[in-house]
Amino acid sequence: MNTTRRDFVGRMAATAIVGSLPLSLDPNSLGAMPIAHASEKWDLSWTAKLTGKYKAVFDVPEIDNGYGVWRASIWGKQYMETLGVPAKQLSAVLVLRHNGIFLATQQSFWDKYGIGAEKKAMHPLTQEATDKNPALLSAARQELPPELDGVALDQFIKRGGVALACNLALDDVIEVIKKKDMVSPDEARKVAIAALVPGVILQPSGVFAALHAQDVGCKYLRAS
């Protein structure tokens, strides 16, 4: 855990010790909280894509062999086969936060920074150590059987699924870049954002993303 996130967690713990939060929060009282890039304009247009009768948000805080990402696709297939629900009536949201943030990064990032070894990633089927992002495996590269090809993160996004990434957890990605490339935090952040899988949308935090998805009608599932 890097200094920024450690400081954030420490402050939250201290707040819990001193006393519980009031039922009604004064926005001014939150001014001292270390919310990174508070002035950034966040893309919330993803909520307009959630038009299905059945909506679900899959919370993915751990790498967990990529299973959390898989579950966001498998539920839809099961709803269609078991309940006869048409695909257009299904809307899914993935929230990639905490350690799960690394699933939101491209294979080129995993290759350059040795993420597989660093995070002890495992292949979802063989249960053997892998240097591949388990959320981006492909049957075309003989990494998965054809029937599982559609569960990868990029395929989920291509089908219209919403994939959200935690800005606070992105600090861990930034820290990896800073240490290896010896660059400034601002430069490392640019690299980290560029490393995200195309279509992944950065949000203020994973907690915000998971809660806001529920605000707009999604059922919640802890998926990893």
C-alpha cells in the first residue's frame, strides 16, 4: 500500500476511533479528507447505458484469477438460458478496485512491469502461475477454450458492458510505474491511465462506483 492510500486509511481509522459519522454530513467537514484529484471531471455517462430490466454490479476488489470479471458475463448467459431473458434486457457493471485495479490494465503493462509475478497471478483454469492478465485471456491465443472466449474484459466491454476503475486504487499502479521508471507522480499517472484497457472508465473511487451503480437500479454482488 502506497503512502497516499495508507494515509487515507489511517485517517479513516482515526475517525472511527474518535466517533461515528453523523447521520447528516456537512460538506465543509469533508474538506480535509485526502480525496485525490477532487477537481477532476468524472465521466458518469455510463449510467445511461444501463437500460435493461435486469441490472447488476459486480464488485471486483481482488485479482482472484480473473473470476470476478468472468462472473459479470456468465450471469447473463445463465439468465438467458434459464429464464429466457433476451440479451437486451441485461445490463452489467464491473467495478475494478483495490487489488482488482490491475485487471483493468493492458497486457503490455503486465509484461513491462512484471505484474503477474508481483501479484502472484494464477491462470483461472490450470491454477498455475501466469504472467498474463487473467481477465484478458483469449481462445485465439490458445489461452482458453473457445466457449470461454467471451468472458474476457475486453469482450465484456465490446458487448456493451460497463467497466469502472477506482481512482484511489490507481495509486498502486502509479507507484509501480514510479519505482521502475523513476518518473514524477504526474508523469506516472499519465502512464497509468494510458495503460487501462480501452473502454474502462475511471471513477472517483470503487466505493463510489459500486454505490452509484446501485443508485441507478443495479443489484450488488461481491464478485472476487
